[in-house]
Amino acid sequence: YSPFFQHALNSGVRRYHVAPVLCQRAKVAMSHFEPNEYINYEKLEKNISIVRKRLDRPLTLSEKIVYGHLDDPAKQEIERGKTYLRLRPDRVAMQDATAQMAMLQFISSGLPKVAVPSTIHCDHLIEAQAGGEKDLQRAKEINQEVYNFLSTAGAKYGVGFWKPGSGIIHQIILENYSYPGVMLIGTDSHTPNGGGLGGICIGVGGADAVDVMAGIPWELKCPKVIGVKLTGKLSGWTSPKDVILKVAGILTVKGGTGAIIEYHGPGVDSISCTGMATICNMGAEIGATTSIFPYNERMKKYLGKTGRADIAKLADEFKQHLVPDSGCHYDQVIEINLSELKPHINGPFTPDLAHPVSDIGAVAEKEGWPVDIRVGLIGSCTNSSYEDMGRSAAVAKQALAHGLKCKSKFTITPGSEQIRATIERDGYAKILREVGGLVLANACGPCIGQWDRKDIKKGEKNTIVTSYNRNFTGRNDANPETHAFVTSPEIVTALSIAGTLKFNPETDYLTGADGKKFKLEAPDADELPKLEFDPGQDTYQYPPKDGSGQRVDVSPTSQRLQLLEPFDKWDGKDLEDMLILIKVKGKCTTDHISAAGPWLKFRGHLDNISNNLLIGAINIENGKANSVRNALTQEFGPVPDTARYYKKMGIKWAVVGDENYGEGSSREHAALEPRHLGGRVIITKSFARIHETNLKKQGLLPLTFADPADYNKIHPVDKLSIVGLKDFAPGKPLKCIIKHPNGSQETIMLNHTFNESQIEWFQAGSALNRMKELQQKSS
């Protein structure tokens, strides 16, 4: 072991691949891809017992699994919404866009091998254009350098590698890695998808993933728990997607921040396992830390069908720890009667603007939204299961029987190679093609902006409907005038056949090719195939037992990959006379801070991708995107260019933002880029959870106004000084002195959520710098 690793062992860091030692009794593998890594329910049970005695109260399911993974359950301070927990997740998963930076950071740590089972999934870099096979081949050619880097880095450091075409990370995890009681962290905000199998699966930035892969306890603010009690039973056109669309309308895009959403009640049993995953997946849209369902027969059935009956059998033995205690307390309770729930469609431009499908046509006409649907798109990590495809095919089959095809363009994205192969075998894909659909590659595609859309011009006002999760401005096709609506796959299919938002499949009629009117019947489909799943092509690369001889090449002239240089350390002084790069007006998601789409190709090259910094954010000074005043030249120019100018002149700068700043993805680049270009402070009314943590990890100061009205006191032409950093301490506010151009000054107070170790990240320049300091100290 390296000296740092030996020091880490002595200070409580977990040993590499220690799971087999701890789990001799159970001997059930976490995954058939890792036959020597075992589920350790005994350790979970022991930790829960310790915490239960300390807290002396019934526990929610979320608490059982989270506290069951505490590094020190006997001494850890536990208070929901306040204390920081030190946790030991079971595994890590990374998608290819975020894995590049995560692996570059792991390489910088100097460690020889990952400490927990970890995987890389190639799903983000495949652009939808001509159809599955052609798009996949094109992606392999364009991204060869990146795929080679991820493949060789995985081989060297012990990380499993899912090749391009394997499928979307969250579907792969549900099929192979998630299980009741697991704690998994993933470098994608929709990692909570795994909650559909009773796991605590949390989206994080790459630096958090590095902590876990390095065997260091991972920190998470102790979550509150919001209970959603489900009664009644799903039926007809109402689907699992409608549950989360309804919850999003209730809680809004920030209502779940700092909380785990825990579903419970008799209605749970009417939802399939993949349906539960859909609900958990889109919990990211309400800001939730994660979402979870209790272990039940639907999960057991799914585990059996995906070749994991042994896990289900073991989970049965430990079921008392995989369901909530009777009488447990939730911080908030929402009750939904599934028997009364109607099909929903949310949007446009935000996933929490909820409408019943029956109302959307009238609302669209009133608001001036286009009612004609240009494209319907089904699939994505949220809705691409066998059941989803079956229900959509059931709708399409009825239209074909009456001689109809889709009036709108129609695309289908299978969630995984296994789903693709199975729906081809069982005839669903054929039906969806016959109704007018184009089957895309097993990848994220249009959901994340990887869509080479040709049917409209940028700036053309139009409507699309999707079964995706997010519908921020320009998210799918980079067109700010695309009105994107989110609903279930079967509703997307019905609306695509009708071609208009004014169609309600529950009540309205279509006209067949013979001129006769007919009404679509509510779709019915098997939740799982009657035969076994067809696994399709083998797309998994096992890491070798010893990868020490593997080379990982990063060319110094590459435009796609760039080795990382450490960020500068804090100089021990207050941050004085900082310029304001931009004061952001309104919503500022990670899409605004670090756009996706064509920029995905630079996810492994920090300097190149920094050219998209905040180009989508609206400048309050002029109401424009990517146009800010250079305080030194007084000229307006692009945000990244202005930031680079300040950096060249040695001037530190700040960003001022509004509510829920950084909403959206786990996109670590949204924190890396401002740090790389000289930013030091982000001041907002409030932050989204993942983004706030990412900023801290990179040595930035995410601060919030003690009084939100103070947002109005700062003007883009002001200078800001953060004072009191020498006495920086948990819970102690910082002062901000605002210097106006006329010479006047005023002082406001800023809050923060830093704990002691996070303050050390700031002082060291980044969390990675702090890790390396420990390594040098032990050496």
C-alpha cells in the first residue's frame, strides 16, 4: 500500500475490497458481475440496532438504510436537517460524461485501485440522428479517444466498464446492481432511480465519488424525510409517472431539497418495480436527496426475473430492516389516492408545472403555447422499461388496427441492450416502428440534448411531448422556443397519434382510415416478459484482477481530455474587492451554468469546456444571455471571455444568483468551471443540494443571503468583499461589504453550511488538494 493508504487505514478509511471479509455468513453476491463482493445485511442490522438504542424511537426506512451505513454509528451525531453524517456507501456508478472528470480526479489522488465496486456506463455521448445502429457506430468513431480513456482507466483502477450501446446507466443499475438496502452513489442526478428496488441511491459530483472510491467516509447532511402515503390502486390511463408528476406539482422544484422522499402505504403494491423506479428517478426534479420504496413482492418478482432470486431470498430474511417501522415520524406527509389520480402532463419549461391531461389543451390555447405536437419521444432513464414499451405498444396497436399512424414524429429510446433485445423479440419494437416510430440507440439521446434535430429551425416556436424527466428551456434541442411537456410513455404515444395537445385519450375519439370514430382503450401490458429477458449483445468489460501494468494515456495536445492541475490554496486573507461577473436573473440550472448538448465532448477537458460558463444565464443588467459588462473596459461581451480577462488580470470575481441556484444535474463542471476561471464566491438566495456540495468540493464559497431581500442591494457594477474568513467556522455567518461606484458602502450578512472538514477543503483549495495534503503528511 502507498503511505497515504496506510495512513488512511490507520485513521478509519475502509480497506480495499473488504466486503468479502465482513460478509462470510451471507455469501450472496451484490451482482453476478462481482461474484466475490457480498451483500452485508448483518452489518446493516448491527448498525441499525446501535442507532435504534441511541435514538429510542421508530425509524423510517430511509433512516434505517442511511444510518445502517454510518462509519461510526455509536458516536455519530444524528439530527435531521442539521448534522453531517459520515457514511460508507456500498458502490459507485458513473456515466461517461461525468466519469471523465471523476477518473481524472481519482488519477490525481495517486491511489492504486478503487476501494469499493465501481462502474462506468457509456450512455451520454451518443447523439440521436439516424437511428440506433448508425448513431451508435458514429458515436464510437467520434468518441474513440474518450471511450479508450475510460476503458483503460477502468482496467487500471479496478472499475467495470459498460461499453457504448449497453444502455442508460440507471436502467443498467436497476437490472444488475441495485438491491433492497444498498447505498449507492452515482455521478448523475437521476441515480435515485435505484430506489425502485429499495435502495438509497444518491446523485453526487465526481469529487464525492472519488472520496468513496478512495475509501474515505462520505459526508452527507442528515436528510429530513418526507413521507408520501399512497392509497387506492393505479388503473386505466393513470401510470406511475403520474404519481411523481403530481408530487412535483405539490412540492415544486425545490420542495424536496435536503430530504428523502419515502413512499409508503397500501397503494405501493399496485405499482410495478420499474414503475417505482420511474417515481424515484424523477424525484431529482423536486430537489430531493433521493427517493425510496419499501421492499415488497413487486421488487422480489423483478429480482427473480433479472436473475437475482438469491438476493430476493436474502432480502426476505432481513425484511424487517427493509421496510419502515410502525409509528415512524415523517417531517412532512403527503397523501395521494391512486384511485382518484388522473393522467398528468407537466410543463413547459419546468417539470413542476402540473396539469391533468384533460386540461392541457385549453390551458395551452389560453397561454399561447403551440397545441400541434411536432415530436413525441418515449424512453429515457425515467421511462424505458419493458412495461413502458409494452403499454406504448398497446396504444400503437389500436391505432394501427384502425389504419392510423402518428401525426407527429415519434422516437423510441430503449433503456438498455436487454430491453432493446427483448422488445425486438416480443414484437413491441415492430409495432412502434409500424405506427411511425424511429428506434434510437440505447442511450440518453434527446433527453440530455444529444439530438441532431432537423425538423425545425432554432427560434421556431413548437411543442414536443416526452416521457423524460426535465424540460428546462432548450434542454432537449437547444431551441429556447421549444415547449417541452413531460408525461407517461402511453400518453406520449396517444398524443403523437392525435398530433395535438387538445386530445384527451380518456374521453376523446379518433377517426380511423375508414372514416369511423373510435376511442383508444386504456393500455394494458405485462410488467415483465413472460419468457426470460433476452440479454442481447455482451457489452460489459470486466476489470482485470491486476491492472497495475495498464497504461492510461492522455495526450497533452488532446482537445477532449486534459490532466488536472491543482487549484490554488487559500492565501489566508479575506476576499476583497471582488468584481461581479454576473448577477443572474431568475432560474439558473446546471444547464444554464454549464450547457450540455455539443459541449458534452469537452467534459474531460476543463479549459475547453469552461468556454460555456454561464452562457445560458440571464444577466439582470440587460436581460440577455451570455452578455456581461467587463468592469475594466466597460464593454459587454461573453461571460467566459470576461471571466478569462479578469483571471488574466489577477482579479477575483463572484456570481450573484437567485433561488435554487444550480437546480438540475449533478454536473460537477458547473463548479469546476468558475473555479478554473478565477471565481471564488457564489452568493444566492438558495442552492440546489448537489451543486452546493460540488462548489465546496472545488474550493469555492457558496453563500446565501441571511435576508433574501439583500439580493436587491447588490448591483452588477458593485465590488464585494467577504470578511471574517480568518475566523471561518461552522454556523458562523460571514460579512459581505458592498462597495458602490459612488463610494458608498453597506454591509450584509451571509450564511453558509460548511462543517469543519469542508472549511478545510476551502483552505486547501479543493477537497482533492486536502486529500493530497493528507497523503503528503503521511509520507
